[in-house]
Amino acid sequence: MSTRALLLGTGRPGRRTLGAVAVAVAVASLLVALPWEPIRTVGRYPIWLALVAVGLALAARAGRHRSGLLTGWAATFSATCWIFVVPPLAALVRGDVFGDGGYAVPRPSAVGLSPRAELLTGLRIGPVVALAVALTLGSAAYALGAGLRQRSERSRDA
């Protein structure tokens, strides 16, 4: 397998994988934007965990369907980066303020930052964390998917 095929993939499954992560990010964004109290308080960590799990599952799908390592990295990166950017952005758009109890949007930091300050911090550190997660866990998930593909091809040939 060439390096180009490994990185870029072969065929159209990559578009489907990226489309699926776009849908997952849109659904998670909608859940954060809704003024529903269980999502704002208790539901934030399950949403984040589910979104990162979807990103990793899509990276494994990219490995299984030869979609390319870049597709797996992009799925994991966008799902992880979402955590740092979208919740503070939703709070900023809604006009929430910190200090009077109105800023209850799920956000990654537990410190007392205003939505604007948290968004700027998330834009600064979010891509770094997301890149580290994509390169480590995304690569591992991609390799797992590729290994499952090779195993099924061997069992089919036998």
C-alpha cells in the first residue's frame, strides 16, 4: 500500500465518514444550544464522551473501509475540538454572563471565565489538545479498523 493511499484513502467512503462526523457535531451543537437544564448541568460529560467516541468509531471505520488516515484524523480532531469551541460560543451567542448564574452552558473549564474568555481560551488550546487526541487515539482507532479489515479478508480467503 502506498503512502498516498494510506493517507488519502481509496474511494468514496471518506466523504461518508466526514459527513457522519458533521452530522454528529451538528446534533451535539443543537443539544448544547437548547435551553434544556439536564443537558446544561449533568448531561455535558456524556455528550462530550459520546462525541469523542463517535469520532474514534469513525476513525476506525475509515481504517476498515480504506478511507485514509487523514479522514480518521479529521473525524477525531473535529469531534474533540468541538468540546472547546462550541459550548462557549453558544453561551456567547445567547448572551450568558458569568456570575449571576446565567452561564450554565456545558463548558470544558471549571474555572470562572466569561463566555468570551472561555471561547478565546478554547480557540487557543482546543486545537492543540484535539491534534494530540487525533494523532494518538485516532491513529490507534484507524489501525484497529485496518486490522479488522485484514482479519476479515483473511478469513474470507480461507
